[in-house]
Amino acid sequence: MNDTTPLHLLQAAAAMNQHDPDPQETAEWREAFLALVATQGHARARQMLDELSRVARTQRTGWQPDLSTPYVNTIHVNEQPVFPGDLAMEERLASLMRWNALAMVVRANQAETGGSAELGGHIASYASAADLFETGFNHFFHAREGLAEGQHRGDLVFFQPHSAPGVYARAYLEGRLSEKDLGFYRQELTAGDAQGLCSYPHPYLMPDFWQFPTGSMGIGPISSIYHARFMRYLTHRRLLDCSGRKVWGVFGDGEMDEPESMSALTLAAREGLDNMVWVVNCNLQRLDGPVRGNGRIIDELEKLFAGAGWNVIKLVWGSDWDGLFARDLTGALTQAFAHTVDGQMQTFAAKDGRFNRDNFFGQNEELARLAQGMTDEQIDRLKRGGHDLVKIHAAYAAAANHKGQPTVILAHTKKGYGMGQAGQGKMTTHSQKKFDESDLLEFRNRFNLPLSDEQARRIDFYKPAPDSAEMQYMHAKRQALGGYLPKRETTAEKIAIPALPSYAGFALAADGKEMSTTMAFVRMLGGLLKDAALGPKIVPIVADEARTFGMANLFKQVGIYSSVGQRYAPEDIGSVLSYREALDGQILEEGISEAGALASWTAAATSYSVHGLAMLPFYIYYSMFGFQRVGDQIWAAADQRARGFLLGATSGRTTLGGEGLQHQDGTSHLIAATIPNCKAYDPAFACELSVILDKGMQDMMVEQKDVFYYVTLMNENYAQPDLRAGSEAGIIRGCYKFNSYPRAPDADQGHKTLENAGRSVTLLGSGAILTEVIKAAELLAGQGVNATVFSVTSWSELARDGMACQQQMLDAEADVARPFIAQQLDDSHGPIIAATDYVRAVPESIRAFLPKGRSYMTLGTDGFGRSDTRAALRAFFGVNAQSIARAALQQLKAN
């Protein structure tokens, strides 16, 4: 706490209790407790409080401790460690960062300086967080030293996205970005030989700089928790010692309203993730106004995090308040803060010292006396805790040293701090992108910047000389912490993959054996886990459907990861498939949380970059609960250049009989096609699946390409064919000829007289519906029609190939290739009918790339799903064999 005694806080609490029937008795209890603390110490006092709490519960009094503490600092001034840096130097550096960040945004939005006046950008968020960032950069955020034993592999730092200009400003002073680079903020396409700077942290766009994408609110917080847990997973499995490394996340108080921000708090506490620290920048303001105008967000978050089991550090007031608290013997300050809501606190931030004297300190005589002897300017300069480097360092040090729990620091700041009349604490401050001359000069003066009036008016960037004390100090601090951040690394050892027949021989030569592609995948996964080189690097992930997907046999084989092992004898302990948790377990079973499972997948899929250790995650789930449910997280993983497999099981709208509308997926392949580095496949057969898995592992583990694979699987059992000779290339590129079905020579004589007898059709099918397409071909052959069936393993890969050919034509290249699908269909005739278990937009994606002069009809499962059998569902949507054959005959008639 600030310089205030326990008696002071107790008196303040008593003052807030307006209905004490016996104040004298209350005072006696209070004095007795204080005497206990004074004579027996804090440990005995805590023991007594625990005992009284136990007695209160047994007497059913209905009492429980309030999770909200007074609106003061958690760390008492007497408990602060000595500040280890040069305070004046660090304040000067922070001021330079603020100026260059402001200049970058303002210049980009002033047309007369070359900007377009439409690029946007944010100043106020970084203005509030600058000191939080700088304290971390100077004293806590450790960079990767290297991958050798004994070298620090670096902390993980998630930066508040709207504060990106401040990170660029620091990189400029560090020499990692040039002034020319800063001149192309939010102008990546027009940067020329400069490096255009993206709006928010985007590893895909700046692959050597940003490490984690945080631009989509809420995804950074949940991702940081699962990254911290994955570090424990690597340590417990003895794959990589991650002890001594921290995960730091700087997030906004408004961002805490996102469900993803809050969804994994109990996991972090349950797992005892003391390797993670969140810093919530409580500037009390969202984009349009106060976060909790009629309440106090810091109090709310304190209750939430404390209730979830986190260690909470409140960083509310700066050092200038210490003297005020010390003189406040009646608790007037604490009581006043308890009755001041955030909307009013924002007004105090936006107003000057005179206003604050009259309206805050003028509330009563006790407060007025505290402000006596202070000038209006001194009152105006009273810092909130998040702007005081000494207080921030104390909070960070306490968080870094805390054991057994994750820690959250609730840092009270002012949005637009130092922006004066241009934006400090104002409702419009989030969108503030322009400053007039007087605002620039005021900002210059506020932070004592070494700029002339003309330099300030021109909004010149400022960089001290290389041999200046500031630059030497800044570089020395970073060198002591291993180097510069943020920095994305990609060095990771290549992992050899096993030969395809070693784990998928049963699929390559299936000989008509019936099985589902889901079961085939699980069998292949079991084989891969046994491989000496690759097996330990595989991370199987499920939300809560391992038994549904037939993965129970893996429980004993590799175990389910648990940070505490298994403290119970499972009910099915005698079973061959019994549930087994273990400290070195390999499976991550995340409970009923697709968001959590996807966050785990992302942590594993980016391990090659984050940890210098390539891992291969396989996350299997109901396909409906992937792109539709956590698509934003998948997009962020793509931004982070994830490598791994997403397995959409029980895929399609008709394969999952009986489940109904919300479980039936008809769109995941449509969404997957929109992600450039996602390669999406819908294999019908186990042999196709095996070829796809082999190619994916080759791409990601050996060739180390920044791609990930989405593969849909079905739980429908049907006869599995052998792999067609020479079909591997077509499977990977998206399509191959499966079989021809010539008209039956003994077809019914009545059919031979039909108009369509002897004519040909071409049928395309994928996934669950390919078996219906094959049946349709057989029906048509029986009616005298020649049918050729092509298995489409990836509509999106075919479409991308076609678009690439189109682009070659638009670029007037001399040698323009024909689309692959057109080449494949050259050996077929007649109208083309395509059928899938997805909406028609999926097969429609290749229409422009088909052979000229061929009609094309698509059949799909548009609309909402229903609960019924597979047969009924396929008839309803018109994708069963009879519907496909009927469509073919209609097309023949029309042509």
C-alpha cells in the first residue's frame, strides 16, 4: 500500500460502514487485532483470521471475505525494493518514445507531409502504457540469447495492439528500424525500399519483428495463458527446460470484456502458472467512453482475478501520493476513492489542477487540508501508479518473484497521458490522430523534449547521438537482458518423418476393408507416435471427444498431460482403454473448450519459432466447432505462421446422423479457403488421407514451410479402396481420376432407346459424398450412360491453382499454364456434375477454371441441417446417389 498504516485502512473501512450498532465494541475488536499483529506478527494474524472464518462458516453466518480491497497500492511504500536504474534517464527515454510514437501517427495522417490523412493509428493508448512498456524493456523482458544449453530462450511478451507505435518508436532508437521505416507507418504497399510498418502486431507481415498477433481483442490474453501452460508441458515432458522464462501480457481494461480474455483464468490458477504475468492497463476508457463509467473497473477486475485464484497487485497511485497518504490520519482519501466512479475519475484526468483541487480535494475539510501547500500544477502532476517507474518496477518485481500463482497487475493510468487539451482523458482521445501547433508545443514542454519550436511544428523524429548517455544506457539495459524485443526467430531443427508405409500401410492397401476416415486417422496417429524421431514431438489435442473419435487406446499409450499427475484411481482402471493422466502425458485434453484447445494448438504449432523446438500438433474436433466457432483464433494462428494439423471430424452436413442443425458443418471448407496459408482437404478415403498427412509433415517438419493443414474426417464406415497407382500428385493438387464406369453392355433394352444412351457425364465428388457419387455413376452406367468419377480432395487448392493461372494471364506472362482441374478433366466427356457435403459455394469456386464448353452443375447442402439418418439427410439436400444421377440425366437432356 502507499505510506499508510493498517490502522488507517481499518479506520477507513469503519468509516465506510454507516450502520455500526456498537462502534465502541467494534473499536475494541479492532484494537485487539492490531495488538495481535504487533505482538505476534502477520503469520499469527492470518492464522487467527482463518480460524474466525472457519467458525463463521460453521455457524452459518452467511459471511465471506470481500474480494475487493481499498483503492490503494497493494505494495506498501516500505516494501518497495530500491529502484535499480537511473530514474531520470529512464524518464527521458520514455519521453522520447512518446514523442516519436506521436510523430509517426500524426505524420501519417497529415496529407501535407506526405501522409494520406486516412490511415488512422493510435496515440492515446501508448501514451497511457509507455511507462509500463519501458519498465519491462529496461528491467524485465528477457530476449532469446540462443538455443544452446544454458542460454536463456527468451520471455514471451504480448503487446497491447493499439500501443504498437510505441514499440516501433523504441525499435527506431535501438537502430532496428530506420527513420524512413517510421515514415511508412501503415503504408506497407507504398514503402518501396523501406519497411512498411503494419498497424498492429502481425508476425505474418513483419516475420522478423512481431512474435504474437494481438490485434483481435481477447485472443492475446487466452493465447498467452496457453503458451505459459505449453511451456510447462514441454518442461514436464523433458523436451525443453522452460524454467526461468516468463510470459508477459500487456492488455487493456476494456479488452477484459472479451469472453476469450476471461475464459482461461481458472486454468492458469489451477495449473499454478507462476510463469505468467498480466499487466492490465486500466486507463478506464474504451474506444468511445469509460469502461465502467458508473463503477470501478479495477475493483471489478480485482474480484474477478482473485476469485479465479490469481495473485492480484493493484498499482493505483504514484509516489507523489505517498506523502498525502502518510498525512491522512482519518482515511479521508481512501473513503473518497471508494465513492469515486471511473466516469468521474476520467473527468479528473481531463481537467487541470484547479478543477481537481475544487472538485476532488474540495469534497470535505479533511481532503482540503491534505492539499494545502500544493500548487495547482503540483496537483495536476500527481501521477497515477501506471505512470510512476518506481511503483511499476516494484509491482513487476513482486510479480516476477511470486510463486504458485499467475499474477495480474492492475495498473491505473490516464488514457492520452500527457496529451493535454488535445486528448488526455477525453471521450474522443482513442481516435485522436492529429495535433495542431499549440498541442505539439505543449506536448514538447510537458515532457521536456530537446526539440526546437520549428522541429516540434514539423513533427521531426528525434534520435540522440549514438554516443549519448541515453543511447548507451538503453543499449546496455537491453544487452543485459539478452538483446532486443520484440523479435521473431525461426531457427529450429528439422525433424525426419517416417516412411508412409510404416504407419499407413493398412490404408495404402485397404483391400475393401470397411472403416471410417476418423478411425483411419487415429490408427495412423498411433503409428506416428511410436516413431523414435517424430513421435515425441507430436501433440495430440482434443476438446473433450477423445472417446468419440476412437482415441481411447492412446490414453495408455502416451497418457493425458496433467501438471499434477493422477491423484485418483480411475473408475475404469481395469480396462484396456482406461483413463490415464500423467505429468509426462502427451495428449492435451482441454475439456469442453474449443477456444482453449485451439489456443493450445497455436502454442504447439508455433513452438518452432517461440521456443526453437519444432512440435507437430494434431487437434481433432467436431468440424462445426472449428472455423465457425473459433475462426478468429485460427486467423490469428495463421498470422503467427502456425504449422500443424486441424482435423475436422464428423464433417459435412449429412455425415453426423441424428445430431441436428448446430452440429452439422456445411461451411468450414468455405471459410478455410479464405486463409492463404491454410491448405484444406476433404478426403473420402483412408489412402487419400495418408498421402495428405505425409505431404503435410514433409512441408512443415522437413521443408519448414509456414503452412498448416485443415483435413476433414468422417465417422461413416464404408469400403476403403487401395491407393490408385500414380494418384499421389493429384491428391495433393486437389483432384485425380478415381474410376470410369462405362455403360453396362446388358443394360435394359428400354434404356438403349433413350436419348441419353451411350452418352457421357463427368461426376466430381469429395469427402462423405464421394461414395454417393460412385453409386450414382453405377446407376447411370446401368441406364446406358458412361460416367467418369473424379475424387476432389481439395476444392480450395484447385481454385487457388486456377487463380494463379489467371494471374499469369493478367500479368501477360509468356507461358501461361492451364488450370490443373482443366487438365485433369481433359480425359473426360459430357456435362460435369459436382456434389459435396458442403454448401454449393465450395464446388462453385472452381467453375471459372473448367474446360471450355462444358456445362457445370453443383449440388450441395445449403440451408440449415436437420436431425435424421444419413440416408434421409442426403435425400433431403439432394446429394444422394439418386439425386446425383437425376441431375446428370437432366444435364444430358439440356445439352
